[in-house]
Amino acid sequence: MADARELLTYQVTISRPDNYGETWWRVGNAGSPAQAAAALTELAVRCALEPLSPTARCWFVCDVRFADDVQVDYFVGSIGTTHLGDQLRGAAARIREVTDAKSGVTHPTLPPRGSH
């Protein structure tokens, strides 16, 4: 089990496509970096399995933090449903990048996050 200081909390809320007032997905938990990255990757897969209009948009909030409240990844805003998977996989990649950096493992730098 990871040291409590190394645990991450993640909160993700996604509105129904083209209905920002209704929640479609809401997940959150705490766990090791590997568990948090796996959960976000699984949510990306689940979102991809839903038949969605390519022009639909959702309100998307993703907040990932260490136990000491240091932010690992954060996104809030309107996003095309076709980009949800990319954003979630990007958050999982950032978790791996940040936690690997803390342990001395290096990876190529990821490009800055932006809204779609």
C-alpha cells in the first residue's frame, strides 16, 4: 500500500451531452497513483462505448490531487464528447508523469492541457 501522503483523490463530473444541468457521470475516490490512473482510463473507455453525437458537448470537471492538496491535474469547462476520452487519458498520463518524476523516472514532457 502506498504511503498516505502519496495517495491521490480524483473527482470527475461529466454532464449529459448537450444538457449541462444533468449529470451523466460522477466518480471520485482515493487510491494509489496506479489505481487513480486506471480508474480514469476505465472511465475514458466507458465514455467511448456510448453512442454520442460528434457535435455534442458536455460540462466536464476533473480534479486530481495528492493528499496534501497539491494539484496533479485539473480541467473544468465545456468539451466536445469526442474529446472526453482524450482528456481522461491525459489526466491518467499526468498522474504517471508526476508520480514517476517524484520517484526519479523520466518520461517525455506532455503538451499543455487545453479545452476543446
